[in-house]
Amino acid sequence: MMAKVVKHPTTYDLKPARLTLYRWAGKWGPFKVKIPCGECTLTTDIVKDVLANELDGVPVELEVKDWLSHVIEATMKGARHAPVVLLNGRVISQGVAVNRGLLAEAVIAEHVQHFPVDGTHVYGKENCGYCTKAKAALDTAGIGYVYHDVVRNPGAMYEMISRTKAIIGPKTPVTTPQIWIDGLYVGGHDALVERLGAEPAKRPAAAA
């Protein structure tokens, strides 16, 4: 029986994620802060580095604002203690330097809701035998793909988990590999070989 291929939702708004960073700086009335706080500067550096690494290729718009100069606007958005990071208007971190893992995971979870998978992708890891077999099956079938190592690239891990759980459910464990062909979710190695019309390989015996 041919493996079931799951289609993605057909409605996406293709809007980049919007990150807003409020730092402790600026002026309001007689009050003025010339030098941003240390954690604000650190947060700015973390955000820019995450955008260049874990979120490389993910469409994100970043705006840095001085909290004191926008105190009313910031407070109305719940940004009360700089540094504050908002994602699409929602506070995801404030009062401390942002956690880069939290930031990357939040942005990618938002990203997958707005952008479909484009093309053929394999999410796997180096010590995964079924990942190696899945890539070999695609190579044999002459199907080009983009490979993502989810251990070496945390952004790929967050994307794999977010996209997969949206399909298989939040309580089902996500294993490697996870495969999409032409933007359609296939699943793991066994689902792939069924999709390609081959017999799934026998699973190795469990270690004693």
C-alpha cells in the first residue's frame, strides 16, 4: 500500500516574523539615558547572531527601539523591563538577556505557520542509520534534496520539530529522519521507501 502523503495547509500569508527589541535608552521628558544597559547590548548582539546563524534564511524583520523614548507604546505592549524582545507584538523575553534557544525556537514556530515547505528536504543526524538509508533511496531514485543536520544546526532541529508536530500531533515523539518531497510531508525512512515503491529495510535487532 502506498504511504500516505500529508499536504500542508493551503493558506499562508508569507509575512516575515517581526522582532522588536526595546533597550534601556532614550529620553522621556527630563529623563535621559545615553548608554544602553549591559544586558540590552548583550541582547542586541545575541539577536543579531541568532539571525545570522540559527535563523539564517528565515525572513525576519528586526527593529531596535529605545524604551524610554517609546515608554507609552512599550508599556501598552507589556514591555516594562528592558531589555524586552517581542515577536509579532508578543513579549517573549524581558528583564534579562534573551536566551538564544528560546528566541530561535519561538521565531521558527511562528515561521512554519506562515511559510510552507518548498522543495524536497531531509532532516536527520550523522549517527542515524535510517537517515543514511533515506538519503541513499532518494539518490537512487534521482530525487534531489536539501539535507539538514539537526544536531549541528539547532535552527533545523527547531524547524523539524515544529513542522512535524503540527502534522503528527504534539504528543507523538519526533524521530529522524523527517522527509518532505516537493513540499509534501512523507514521514520517516519506511514511509519514504513505500512512497518510492520499495520494500522497507528490516530494522536492526535491539542491542542486548
